[in-house]
Amino acid sequence: MPETPPPFDPDAYAALAAPLLGLAIEPDWMPPITANLRVLAAAAELVAGFALPDEVEAAPRFEA
């Protein structure tokens, strides 16, 4: 049985990812950054939770 990944923690992610990306983030910016990460995570959860039939093929290119 596959393990369930831990829930996404935007605070921990921002704190760990910033130095890896060479970003120096001032403490005052962390709340808006983590709020944005929460919104993006919720959007990603909606997309990932939308089941598609196996017959659906991925689009090779998207155009606006």
C-alpha cells in the first residue's frame, strides 16, 4: 500500500526553498508568499483531483 504524502506546508516549503533558490526573503514578505502558496496549492489540488478517462490524450500544445 503506498504511503500518503504529508500535507503541504507552505511555511516550511518557503523557508526551505528560498535558500535553495538563492533567495533572501525579508520576514515581512513571508506571510504574503505563504498565502499565495496556499492559493496555488488549492488550485493544484482541484486540477489533480479531476479524474480523466484513460482514453483522453494530452494536448501537444495549448494556444490562447
